[in-house]
Amino acid sequence: MKKFILFIVLLFVSFGFVSCHKQKKDVKLGEAGLVVENTISADREYMYLHAGKDYAWFETQVTLKNYLDGDSTSSEIEKIVSVFQVVNRVDSCSFDTQVYTFSHEYGKTEVVSIKDFWIEDFALNDQKINLTFENAYNKLMEANCPKPHSRKCTLRLQVGPIAANPQYIFGNIREQVYVDAVDGTVSTVNPAFGFNLPLGEWP
């Protein structure tokens, strides 16, 4: 009996812990569809209305339906995920940091809120982004370089020793191609570092 009561207590404690750190809600953000720029705009409007103007937009991740090095040249999108962060002052000495992820699939949008913090990216809020995702995809397809075996692309401004523009980064953990979101330059070299190494193998 004591073991059973202990199990019940631990179960309630674990549920309480999870609920403090993660929150899921299904929300409707309009009929944006799976167009990257439309979902970003809708997500930013949600953040402004629910978290105020002092949010940070850190990156947007795109999953394509087809592999970049496959036979198909379609840029049809399967999923879009955008990452935001809000920092709220709790008292004179401490802050509460909340990370929001917006996940868009056909007919479904989900917002997840976690007490955490985001690193390795500069905020994109006030950055100039001239190329749409479709523009960047076309630049990649036209470029004379190997296409990564991947369905992934991330729009981000990576923290690094070299000042760079936001990049559409197509690829995977082993190979990436960078498309500059401002001037459309295509490169296999990470512009924030001036060289490229597989992730997890930095000196």
C-alpha cells in the first residue's frame, strides 16, 4: 500500500513538473497556408498580441516534401517551424525566459511554450531579408554546386566571429549550402565563420 501511495504522489509531482515547463495549444492563425513568409507574419502577430513587442524571432525551419538532390525540382513544403523567445523581469535580480515554437502543417498549427532560452542565433526582428524562401530555393537549384541530401532549410543569423547577413541554410549535419537572404549569394562556406566543418566537429 505504501508503494502504491508513493507511486501516485510521484505521478502527480511529475505531471506538475511537466506542466510548469511545457504548454501546448492548438491555435488558428488564419488561412496562411504553407507559405513561409505568411506563417512568419502570422506567428509574429501572435507573439506581439500575446507577449508584447519585446519578443525575439530567432529562426524559421522548413521541411520540404522532396529531397534537394532528388529528381523533383518542386519546392513544396511539408512543415514550417519558427522559434521565438520572450524575457520577462520577475524581480530586480531575476528574469523568466520563455521559448515559443510555432509548428505549421497542412490544416494544423501548434504553439509550444517552454521555460528555456535560445542560443547561437542573433534575433531576426529588424534584419533586412530581401529574398523569400522561394527565391532562395531557386537560387540554390540554379547554383553550380552539389545539392545536400536533405529536405531541410533554416533561415537564421548565426552567431560567429564574422559579421554576416541572415542565411537560408539548406542541408543537414554533414553538408550545407548557404543562400544569403539579402543579396542572394550562394556559398558552401559558412559566412559567419569563413570556413565549413560538420556540426559537432568544431575545433
